[in-house]
Amino acid sequence: MKISSLFLFASILIMGLVLTVKFIFTDRDVKEHPEVYDAFFFENKAAAYPLADVPKEAFANAYSFYTANFLHASYKQSAAWTSLGPDNVGGRTNSIAIHPTDTGTIWLGSASGGLWKSTTGGFGANAWQYVPTGFPVLGVASIAINPINKNELLIGTGETYNYDAYSGGLVVRTTRGSHGIGMLKSTDGGNTWSHVINWLANQQSTVWEIIYDTQNPINVFAATTEGVYKSTDGGTTWSKVFNTTMVMDLAVDPINAQVVYACVGNLDSPDHGIYKTTDGGTTWNKLTTGLPTSITGRICIDIYPGNSNLLVAHICDDFLSKGQYVSVNAGFSWQLEATIDIGSYQGWYSKCLKFDPADSSHVFCGGVYLHESNDMANTFLQTTYYDPTQIETLPWPDLHDLIFNPLDNNKLYLLTDAGLYRSNDGGASWAWCANGYNVSQFYSGAVSQQDSSMMLGGLQDRNTYQYTGTKNWDPKTGGDGCYTAIHPTDDNIQYASSQYLNVYQSTDRGQFFNSVFSGSSAAFVAPYVLAPSNPTQLYFGDQNFNTSYDGGFTYTTLNNVDNGNKVLAIAVSATNADKVYFTTAPTTGNPGKVFLSLNAGSSITNITGLLPDRFPRDIAINPNNDNELYIAYNGYGTGHIFKSTNSGASWMDVSTSLPNTPFHTLFINPTNSQQILAGCDLGIFYSDNGGLTWSTLNTGLHDATQIYDLQYSASNNSVVAFTHGSGVYTLPLGGLPISVDEKAINNSLTIHSVFNNQIHIVSYLSKSENVTVSVYDISGKKIVDNNMNIHAGSSKFTFNLPTINSGIYLILVEAESVSQRSMKKVFIN
């Protein structure tokens, strides 16, 4: 939910009198400023530019490269990342499933933090545990439990609202959330998982709904961005039975699963409408009688369990509801019952629609807020609203699903941007049930240099929060939390911001915040920084470059620094407050650039040189040598980390060995500037030699954690990682890995992985020599025998297999100087 800031008490200059008071938040006219739409545009253009959209196979290629080259770490990590929470914030949640007989067991699917499970019904401290799947799962859009075999689960991944298109940039965010990889299945209650629909190579896909045939659960249906899919073997194999795009919702007749309804379409989609099959998916017909002919947004549908002829649908345009429709004859005709705008400004995004299983006249429908009808959708009354003082008992806005407890119709479960809410009295009252559900989506963070228990962090859609030493963080300022900053020598002085560079300052350690700066045509997440050597000197970036010498209250402006391109990142020398580097976000025909100023922004020099035309996301300056700096780039197809040792006069790509995936942040260890950390969509990479070589640094993090910011904590010599979907983590810098002692492992060969008909091998050889790679089939017959000359020292090399039949094989790798041969039995497909 996007909110505007309002001062109940404010810092206002009135005839010389300054009144300083506490910052609180209230709702604002979001219909005029639908920032949830803008916020959801944030990542895609940065990842796609200069293409119209991210290549469908981009994530698959990056992940394949990662698994082939980095799952075997060439460094020893002596300490793991430790979570700092926040455990009391939750985050956007898109799916839920409740165990049909043990209703204390609940599964939640987050927007970008993976799959979670509670065995306490969501109640209690640390009620939720992350469920690793062994796959790079971020967004989980659907969860289903086999009604007969309770150990069998299916989850669908992704979050796509606008198929095969983008609508904005880092300056605006796309209508696609986290990427999808298809569908996973578990047959042992979630302990292990298999990939049953593999859409790694189509990251734009989403599995929005999965429904078992309750009478015969070997039959399963799925609503996906690629159409309706059906399985006749319990979800192990799937076939498309309705070839259309953007199927957002599905309803299966609980008595006769041959009857299925599919809700098709969202932003910019063809074929909008409600479709029905009566033969299990072989043929489909569009339902039209009584339904609107022009639809541009999302459609939701529900069947009353006690009467399969009775249906309700909520139909939206891009933003507003078109109405709530009811059919009493299994969809043959429909009647417009209510025209209340439940979708509000989020007809493309928020949704929940459900009959009370015990009362067909009782219907719940949601968009930004929850609405309730007691006359079969003829009239609706809004039952929730926004009040940040009642987060524990009043559901946070932006609703994503609602279900009933399968054993007790008085118990309801509501999914929001804050996680799970539960009602035990039919929706009359609510309790927040997401303690320990740590899926917060941070954009950035700041750490006190005097006190490691004092931090600020800006969260997508969830305000700016403050850490004070426990995993329960405190909300401070409203809106989308964006950049934050803490004075390096006086942590009473803190800064927070919301979307489009609205900056606030506190002088009492975050108790009260006052407005100090408002951007002019700024990026959605726009930067401001304090000069480390003179923290009253601040830099703000919108389409201009702004310098303040009094903590942000007054400033000078260098107008239109890059022909309208917006400032994206700023970094200031640790020793010279006037030496500042900054980047701009590209637009079509006007590439993004990198600039240097030696006089606090009075004049600037373009130092872009041959850097790529991508989004330059972050800058890190060597704190011990401000002529040396690194830049991290989003996007695909070019290098992602570039280094200069001469203040940008020349650049070198130090990321040639890294996966081709967007990078968001960089960190240089102040006590050892050769140690570099780089955060990306696959976690953290680490170099201890200034970027010459890299390894992973992901011990303690979840699968494919998106790292958006890395900050130094001087008081305890550690680094803090702010993630987009998994909260905040810390790692002692003393725990940074040390290079492997090659003498201890000289003359060794290791089969690292077998992937896509390639054998990836790691070697540590004392001399250059021939290495033999042999492959034997299950009968012991040698079918591959080849030699490769491998140089001395450490290396990773790849052996390409010829085309062979699927099956189990034994791989043998040996060399003359290696006393123990490396063998591995694998299944090759």
C-alpha cells in the first residue's frame, strides 16, 4: 500500500517559530498517485535495457552458469550470514495452502522470498520457517495440497501481471515482479522437490493457480501465463489444454471436475474473458451473456461449494472495478449485481473473492481493502481500512487472496502486503499471523558507525523501518521506503526517504522526522548521500545534481545534468567531500553515463568512456584511495562490474567470470580494500584480489537471495546485507573467506557438476598434463574416452559430452599425478 506522508506534528517555520514533532503516516489520494503501479515498474527496464524486455532465457542461462561454475566454492567461508530480521514486518504474500486435516500447518508463498511453513497456525514468536527447495525460487504464486495424500504438494512460481511487455524503468517498475521457474512438486511433505514444469528458460511465466480434482486427485489443473495446463498423474507431467495467455484465475467444479472456468487476461492482454470447459479441458467456450465486452484488467471467479450452478466474478479494468457479477446457471448468463469500485486503483494487481462455504449470500471481495456482502454481491460494505497504528489487528492494504479454514467456516485467512491475517469470527476481527515470516523487500539501508544495533532500511511498499538491536524493527516514515543515511559520527542525525526523492531528517535518533528535500522528476528510488569526511555536506540526485552544505535544508543545483536522464547512484570520496561520482539512468537514444565532480557538483566531467549502455546501479569508492572505484551494472549481455584505478579515465571489466545477471550493489572492505563484495540476483560474490577472481559468499542465505544493498558496520567490523525479499543479514568481516591453500589440495581433480551435456571439472595440478575423461554406461561399457591438456595451478574446465541416450552413467576423471581418481554416478537426460 502506497501512502503519503502527513505530519500530525511537523517541523514548520511560522514567523520564526519552529515546531518539531513526530512524523506519522496516513493514507492519501492514491487514485491520483497510484505508486503501487509505478513501484511495480522499478526493476524490469533496469534489467532489460536497451531491449524492450528481459530475454526469456536470461535467468536460465545465468543460473546454469552459476551452478556450473560457483556451487563449488574456491574459498572457505569461516562464518555464515546471520539474519537480523525484521521478524515483525512480513511482506507481500501471493499464495496460501492449509493442511486439510491438520489446520495448524499452513504454507505461504511470498512475492520474492520463497516458500514458508508454519505448524502453529501462524501464531507465536518465530511461527514461520523458510522451506528450501533446492531451486532458485523467489515468487510463489500458488500452492496446492493433494486432498488425499497430504504429503504431496505443488507450488507454482513467478509474479506476472503484464505478459511479454514492460511499462517503465528504474525510474518506474515493471508489472512483473519476481521471475518464475515453473512448477515444483514434493511427495514427502516439502522435504525434497522436483521440477515438474521447467520454465527456467521463460522467466516471464507464472503459475497463478493450482487446483486438484477433489474426487480424483490424479487430475490437477493449473492457471498460468501460458494457458491452462492439466495433469492426469497427480502433477508429475503436464499438458496444455487451453492455449491462451494470462490465465489469472481458475475454478474447478467440486462435484464434476470436467467443468472448469478460466479467467483470462490482464494488462495489454488479448482474449480477455471468462471461459468454460465441460469436458475436462478439451474444448473451451467464452461466456458472454450479461458480461462486459471490454475488459482490460484482472478477473476473479468463485463457485459456491453447495451449488455448482452459483458463481460470482469480480471484473476489473486496469485500475477500476467494472463490477461484481453473479450467475445462477453455471455461467450461461450473468447479472451485474454491484458496481462498487473494489479494485480501486489496483484492478490489475490486488484480488480476493470468496463465497462463505456455509452461506451463499455471504461474499468477500477485495482489492486495496476487504469488502463484504450479505446479499449475494448485490451490495458491499468496506470492512478494512488503513491505520498504521493497528497493524497487528487491522489488515494491511493490498489484498492478494482469502480462504476459509477447511474444518471451521468461521476462520478466515487473508493475504496482504504484510503477510497473513487470520480471523476466528468470520471476519469481524483480525490478528496478524506473520511473526518470523521474514520476506521484507529492502531497497537500501544505513548502519550507525558507533552502534551496530542502530540501522535504517527502506522497504518496497512498507515504509522505512529502524533496527535497534532486536529482530522487531520499528516503522519510522511512510511510503515506499527508499534511500536511508545515518551521520557517521553522530547517529542522532538520520535520514529517510520515500519514492521520488522525498527526504526527511531526524536529529533525535529517529524519533521525529522532518521534511528537508523533495525531488524534481526523480527516479522512483533516487539517491542521496552524506559526504563521509563532512557529513553536513549532502548530495541529492533527481534530473539535477543538488548539493547541500547544511544537512539538506538549503542546496545548490546543477540543472539537467544529462538531458533529462535521472541520477541513479552517487558516491563521495571518504577523504575529500568535494570529490563525488554519480551515474544516470539511460533512456532510449540517451545512454546512461558516469560523471565526476571535483568541486562538489559545481562542474562535472563525463567519465563514461567505453562503459556499457546499461543501468549503472551502484558505485563503490576505495575508502583508502579515491582514484579507485567500481561500478555495478544491471541488465544482461555486457559486463556487470567495472573498475577504474585512475578516477574513471579508463575502465576494465572485472566481471568476465561472473554470471550474466543483474548486479545491484558493491562493497569494499575499509580494512582491506582488495576484498570486494558484489550483490546480485543470485546472492553475493566475493573477491579478495580486487576483482581478478570471484567466488560465492552465500552460506547462511536463502536460495537465490536478491542483494540490493551492502553497508559497513564499523563498530563491530562487519558487513550488512539488505535483501529484496529475505530481510537483513550480517557477516563479520573477520569471517570473510581466505583463499584456499592450493598446496594442501595440489594434484586433485573434482567433478563439479554435470549440466546440459557438459561435465564441469575443477583441477589443482602441480604441472601441466593430460587429463582423461571417461564415461561408462550402466553395463560397464566405455562409451566416451577423451584427453585434455590442463595447465598447472587451479582451474575449472568443461568437457562437452557427445549426444547419448538418457540414463545412468559413471564418469571417471584421472591424471598421471593424481593418486585418487574422481568418479561420479549421474543421470544424464
